[in-house]
Amino acid sequence: MFTVGIVGAGRLSHVHVRHLSRLPDIRFVTFDMHPERAKALADECGGSVCESFDEMLTRVDAVDIITPNDAHAEYATKAIRAGKHTFIEKPLEVSTIAAEGILEAAKDSKATVTVGHVVRYFAMYRRAHEIVKAGGVGKPAAIRMTRGGGMPGGEGGWFADHSRSGGVFIDLAVHDFDWLLWTLGPVTEVYAKSVGAKVGMGVDYGIATLTFADGAVANVESTWMDPTESRTAFEVCGSEGMIEFDSRNCPTLRSGGRLDQSFLPEDDPFFLQLKTFVECAREGKPAPISVQDAFEALRVAEACLKSAKSGQPIFLV
Ligand SMILES: NC(=O)c1ccc[n+]([C@@H]2O[C@H](COP(=O)([O-])OP(=O)(O)OC[C@H]3O[C@@H](n4cnc5c(N)ncnc54)[C@H](O)[C@@H]3O)[C@@H](O)[C@H]2O)c1
């Protein structure tokens, strides 16, 4: 048996346990600052509730941290230091300062530690990465990425408090920043504007321009202000051609303003990322997405927020 401790029993945790339950010999324990939420999740997955995180650490092989963004470091650092395999939802934290402890703990750890940059497991984003890496568009020059929909709520409305969520660059565009760093390499400069950067609360919409070390430029749009269905899209243009994807043009299930990309269960990106994590942990291997990768994506997101606050470009070395 492989026991997974789910920390935070909110919206996404129900998705995680649904996918983890499909793996062989998995058992759950749950913990939430609201015990009734931990109980509801435990009832759903046939697990049991822990009264404290310290109790959880005595009962598990792995910890899956799905709390609001500003509580990731508190649990992740402790779990990694206790030698537990650790899955941390994206973003790594709300700031690089807050994330430093996780990075340090992960460097010293022999356990499998990874971060939920699930976009790498979406078939179209994975394929686009492979095409670009194989030179399919020639030398990448100009990239456009779009992501968003309505404002997520979260328990007690924590997404609207940017000191807890980070706002759109840190919470949402971080998915695209991770894909871009994975595919195109380091970013040297960002320039960004957003609705929420100076306000620090409520709805948010941001546009960021990233310059890469190899000269390519990417425009990343992220929104919590689109009243229609959620959407993701990209366009990668290079010296030899262009590839594009728009979720609005793909076969989908649409209901009540929600868009549901219909994956076969074995292709579901959330299933694939959790299956990879558990397999790596069971085999004693590092996971493909490292804490360092997630830290770099957070660093770009944070630079965008800083640029949007100051009105100045930010240079990254
Ligand atoms: N990968 C993705 O595409 C994706 C999608 C949605 C959310 N997320 C991430 O998942 C995480 C959770 O998001 P959600 O939408 O499930 O939020 P949510 O508000 O629905 O759930 C959070 C849960 O954590 C609990 N909680 C809050 N503070 C806590 C603390 N200090 N200790 C223990 N429990 C605490 C809350 O009671 C709640 O049950 C966030 O990091 C979010 O960014 C990722």
C-alpha cells in the first residue's frame, strides 16, 4: 500500500483523489484547517482524517499539498524535511522569498518532490513542445499564449486576495511561463501590465511580454475577467512555420458557461501528472518537473508583477 496524505480538501482535491484512486494500492488520509471539509473528502475516497499535519506525517508515504497558494511552503518544507514524497500544486508559492525554503529542502532530499505544472501533460501542449524542440517551426520568433475565464472563488474567496493567490501572473500565467521556459529556455526581460497589480485584490487581467535569451518574444495574456467559458490558446511562429491551438476550436463539452475538454481517462492531464509522481516515488526516481523548474516559472511571474506595479521593464539574469 502507498498512503497519500491530502492537505487541503477543496475543489481541486476532489479532482486529485478521483485520479489517484485509479492507481493500484493507494490509500488516503486527509487534513484541512476545516475538519468538516477533510471529513467530506475522506468519506469520498474511503480514507481517514488526521487531526494535525504532524499526525499526517506519521501515517503517509507521500503528501499532496492542495491548499491556497500562500500555505504551500509551510506544509511542503515540513513534508520534504520529514523525507516524504511531496506533490505541491502550482504555483510553488506566492513569492520567491516564500518559496526559498521549499527549494532548499528539495535540494537536500532523496524523496520525489514535484510541482503541479499540469500543462506539460496536456497532449496539445506536450506535442507543441516536441514540435518546437525538433525544429518543426524553425527558429522560434514570436509566441502568443492565452489562458483564463472567470474569477475562481476558493474557500472564503482567497483568490481575490492577491497576497494569498498572487493575482493572475502568479496563479494563472505561471502555467504558460513554465511551458515557455521548458520549451524556449531562459527569459532575460519582462514588461507587463495588469488590472490588479497595484490594487492587490479582486478581479485581474494581465498582459506580459517576455524576451528570451535566444531572441524570441512571447506575449502572455491571462484573465479572470472573461465572463464566457474558460479558454486556453497558443500560437508559436518561427522561421519555418507556425503551430497554433485554441481550445474553442477543439471538440469539447460545454455547459453553463463551463468548457470541459473531453479527454479519454488515460489521457487526462491531471491523471498523468499524478500517475507520474506516484510511479517516480515508488521507483525512487526524481520526477520530470523539479522544484527548481517551478521556482524559475515563479521568478518570471514575480518579475511580471513587479513590472506591472512599477511600469518598468524588469531584467532577469
Ligand atoms: N493545476 C491547476 O490547474 C489548478 C487548478 C485549480 C487550483 N489549483 C491550485 O490548487 C490549490 C487549491 O486550489 P482550490 O481551488 O482547490 O482551492 P479551495 O479554496 O477550493 O480549497 C483549498 C482548501 O484548503 C483549505 N485550507 C486553507 N488554508 C489552509 C491551511 N493553512 N491549512 C490547511 N488547509 C487549508 C481550505 O479549507 C480548503 O478546503 C491552489 O494552490 C491552486 O492554485 C491548481
